[in-house]
Amino acid sequence: MIPRILCLLLFTNTIAFGQKSNIDSIISNSIRASHTVGLAAGLIDSGKLKWEGYFGYQNLDKNEQVNSQSIFMLASVSKTITAAALMQLYAKGKFKLDDDINKYLPFKVRNPGFPNIPITFRQLLRHRSSIEDNYDYLNQFWKVNNGDPKLPLNEFLRNYLAKIGTHYNEEHNFSKQKPGSNFSYSNIGYALIGLLVEKISGSTFDKYCIDNIFKPLEMEHTSWYLKGLDTNKIAIPYSYSDSLKKNIAYRFGGYPDYPAGQLRTTLSDLSHFLIAWSQKGKWMNKQVFNSDAIQTLTPDDFSLGWHNWFIYALDTEHLMYSHSGGDNGLSNYLLFDTRKGIIILTNGENYDYFEWRKLIENIYHQTK
């Protein structure tokens, strides 16, 4: 059944601390303008979730509204968790950021145009590894929503990156620029970070995250795979059709490079991660992440550069770390600075830069 058009009167359910602002109407107007079906948003202030709001629907056909139990797929926001997992191992001295990754892999990875230049952990984190996303091959996984991937991570990456691999392609899988010299956003690079976590830790990537991130942070409704979740609580992805004037539902998606974008979680669970990361690695007095490793990845001094988080200019004098994520039927944003953090999760495709700025700025400034 094709879902009905998102009705103009959108449900809102917010929990606020202190004086209530006009943020509810701002968000409701924004999601109407962008045809976003549902949205969950939260503001973290001084290490606490000070405001959370739920808008629209997680399932139009069933008339189910977004609520505190709604689970959203993070898309590329997942990369912040993947990088955090790697940095836990870095903090334990398991490797150095400028090490050749081939010391830790069961197969060799080199850019064929620069066979004598090693690819490093730092380059992977910063999207400067020269490993490219070959869309001609990858779209068979990315453009269809067929649930959890069937192809194991190690097998998928070996076939893509190793010369003996069945899907190795010198021209399309690697950049013409040498490793470390040029920024090029790489989902495959982050999938490779997931495999490095596996090989260094001796655990599968998803289990490593469960044991070392999700359980310590009490992220009880978070999983890399659908099989770890109650699918009735997952927000269905939707894409708005201009020709049909309707939101069209997707099935739940998944892909073999899953550490790059397949994580699903709730607003509350993700707030635990962001609180810990922005509070020197602590959650409920537990040291989940090493504070020095956090400073290496996201230093308080923005001039020192960045690794996997990007720089977002809230205004001319105020910078934040940020990561966005978009996939079939969803778009998200995660941001933080030394005091505040913002989470915006949706099951709609919002590509309007100005609508995102409006949401982010008003959540940051107007929520009391």
C-alpha cells in the first residue's frame, strides 16, 4: 500500500526543562516544508539531555507517531561510532595513527598507482586514504533496501580492495591522487576501519561495539543489524514524490559496508554516546572513552584540525563538530561543542541546506 500524504497537522510531543520556547512550531513548519514524515530531536547541555521533541510519524500506514521509543537508521552519522570504536583500541596502544594498515589486515591494501606509499589509520579517519567508492559496483547494495547484508565484511572488502579480489578495479576503486594528499569521502574507507577493529580486537565489529560501547553507555535499543531490534519500533524510511505528491515508503535497508552507515538507534541512546564523547569520555561516572583519544580525534582547539567529524560554523564566531547522514528515505545531523550537543533524526529526505540551518540554530539558541 502506498502511504498517504503527510497530513498538515503534525503531531508534536515534547519534553522541556525550563521555559518552553517556540521550537515546536519551528520544527513542525520545517518538516512540513521539506515533506519530512517524522523527526526526533534533542538538545544536550552541560552533559544532560535538556530537551527532546518528537514530531510526525514513524509509520504512516499504521498512523504511528514518532515517540521516545522510535528507532532511526543513522546513515553516515554511524561513522562517529565506528571511529570511536577504533579510538578505544588506539587508546590501549594497539596501533599508532600513522601505522601502515597492512600490518593488521589479512590481505594487502595499496593504491595501485602508488604501491610504495602506505595507507594509514589517520588517512582512513580523515577520508584521505585514496580509497574510492565505486558507485557502479556499490549501487547494487546502496540503491535497494533488502535488509541486513548477506555478504560478510571481510569477504566484501577483500574482493573490493585486494588485487586477487573478484571486484577489484584499479581505475574505480582507488583515486589517482596519492594517499594522504587529497580529501575524498569514502564509505569503503570506513568499512575498512570496521574490519581493522575486528582484526585488532579479535571480535566481530558489531559484537565489539555491543561489548565496549553500547552496553557501557546503556544503549539498549541500538544495533548494527535488524536482527538485534524490534522492527515494529523502527521508523520507516520515506521519500517524497513530487509527481505523485505523496511520501513513498522504502523497505528497511542494509549493505555489506555496514560500519559506514547501518547503525540504528533511538534519540535517547544516541544522546548517551554524545554526552560521553563531549564530557571527556564519561557516562554515569564510567570512563567509556579515553579523554586523550577524544582530544586526538576532536580537539577543543579547532585549529588543530579534525579527523572524522566535520567543522560546522553555527555563526561567524562559533564552531561545532558535526556529522550528517543521508540514505534512502532518511536524513540526520549530529553536532557538539564544549557545552552543547544537538541530535536530529528523521525518516525523510531533507536536502535543503537552509532548512537544516534553521533547525540547528533554533534548537541551539532558542530551546531553554
